[in-house]
Amino acid sequence: MIGFYILIGIISLLSWTISNTLKKKFKTYSQVHLQNGMSGAEIAAQMLADHGITDVQVISTPGLLTDHYNPQKKTVNLSESVYNQRNAAAAAVAAHEVGHAVQHAKAYQWLAMRSSLVPMVNISSKFSQWMVIGGIILGATSGETGIGFMIAVGGLVLMAIATVFSFITLPVEYDASNRALAWLHNKNMVSQQELAGAKDALKWAARTYLVAALGSLAMLLYWGLQILGGRD
């Protein structure tokens, strides 16, 4: 059990380190202004046009690092800074989010799989841990009825779905970044210096998803051992 807590500590430290490094990277590359003078919104619109995608709208959304693609509404949502600014960081994020729109248009299988799990993950994020903890407590007070155990296992299943979702997210995010960087390079949208900055920023952004997936797996294994490990 001590080993598990050490593992969680290491993952938490990695998460903190990567998150802080990511913020510093984006701050640095926000100072690398694009020679073409295009804003993040213009970069996104151009990439959509170059891929023949006409039914996706680029919109501004409040907040910092709130950028995302919404496949239901078909919108590329860019945070205010990314939408308006004209630098390597904004170009990287904008092109990355359009990369998801390209995945959607091309029926990229990993994106389809992730999208199919979203409703279950929304439920899992709200109830899984409560079900697990509640089930364990109920099991300890209800004798041999098995009600608590079944509730805890149900919560564990929801956790497992969320963990699968986090690992499916990895190829989706890496592929979107690869599409973004390839387009930025092939269409000569950025200089070599700007491209290097965009690549570095997206590399660190992808690492946040990797650490999140490992953390989700660690928690699943921990609760799995708590629920199933003591049973004959």
C-alpha cells in the first residue's frame, strides 16, 4: 500500500511539473509573433478551408486554456487569447483544435470511440467515487447481503470506463497535434522558429493527457484492490 501512495505522489508531482512547464512554454511562445500576422481565429479558419470543411464555426470562448472542439455543435472553441493573438502559441492551439474537426470530418475511429464514451464518462465523473466509497461503507455495515459490494463494483465499472476514455484520448490528442503541425509546415503558415515553438508547446500539452491517464489507471487499480482484493 505504501508503494501505491508513493506512485500517486510521483504522478501528482509529474502533473504539477508538466502543468507549470506548459504554462511557461505558452507564455514564452506567446512572445513569438507570427510573421504572417494571422490571429488564432484566422489560422483556424484557413485550416478548415484548406481541408474543405465548411460546416464548422470558429468561436471565442471565455477563460484560459479552455480551447476545445465540440463535435455535436461543430464548433472550434478558442479561448479569448488564442482567438485574438498572433503568435506561435495561438497558432499551435488553433491548428490543434481544428485537427479535431478534421478527425471528425474524416471519421477518425479513435475520436468516434471517445465521443461514444462521453455520456458514460459524464456519469462516472459525478458518481463513481461516491458509489465506490458508499458501497465499501455499506458493505462493512450490512453483513453478507452483498448490496454494498455490488454498488462498489458498479462504481468501479464506471471508473474503468473513465480510465479507458483517458487512454483513448491519447491517440486522439497526438493525432490532432500531428495534423496541426503538418498543415502549418506544408502550407508554410509559420517560419521554422515559429514551427519549433508550436511543436514544443503541443508536446507539453500532450503530456498533461498522458499523466492524467496514468493517474486514472492508478486510482482504478487502488480501488480495485480495495474492493476485490480482500474477497475469496
